[in-house]
Amino acid sequence: MFRTNPSKEHQPELVNIEELVPRDHLLRKINETIDFSFIAEKCKELYCQDN
């Protein structure tokens, strides 16, 4: 017997990060209040420049 029902493990799943975190979550409020852009500058020497 031939089955045409494909396994779900081979089907792509699209996930939107914005939908995973509730709108009223504390981390959203922190992100809106504090500018974390300084972290990239402080950590840039830790990452490979030509990778």
C-alpha cells in the first residue's frame, strides 16, 4: 500500500519571534527603556572578523 501522508518532521515551520513574547512581558519593557547598543562595541574584539 502506498501512503501519501508526508511526515511532519520534513515540513518547514515558520516562527515569528515577536509572536513568542507577549506584548506586556517585562523584557519588552526593559528593551524599550535601555539602549543596549553599547554591548556590540564592547564585545566586537571577541568575534572573528573574517569568519
